[in-house]
Amino acid sequence: MVRAYVLMEMSAGRANELARFLSAQDEVRDAARITGPYDVIAEIEADSVESIVGFVESRIHTAPGVIRTMTCACIG
């Protein structure tokens, strides 16, 4: 299994909606609103890096209000 943390910058008023949506996805171990330059963080687990990339592209990048993401894959 591969694990990654995805940080998401959101447009105003959309962070709660995205955190709830992500929490309901099978690949997401945890999703929460955070402070700082990003608004939401999600811990994602999948069979491969390619699966994580596909999830980010298809489920996160297409979600309403997402401005920018940063995906950090765990290496240990």
C-alpha cells in the first residue's frame, strides 16, 4: 500500500463540503480542515502511486472550490 497526504487550497466557504465528501471515500483514511496556507488535508491510501494520482485527478481536482493541491507521498 502507498500512503500520501494531499493538501488543498479552497475558495471561501468550500472547505467543510470537501472535507465531508473526502471522508466518505474508501481511499481516504482521514480528512480535516486545517489552518495555514491550505484549507483541507487528506490522508489517502491506495495500491500504487498511480492510483493516488488518479484519485487526486478524478475526485479532488474536479471538486467544486479546489484552487490548488499539493500531494506528499510517504516514503518510509
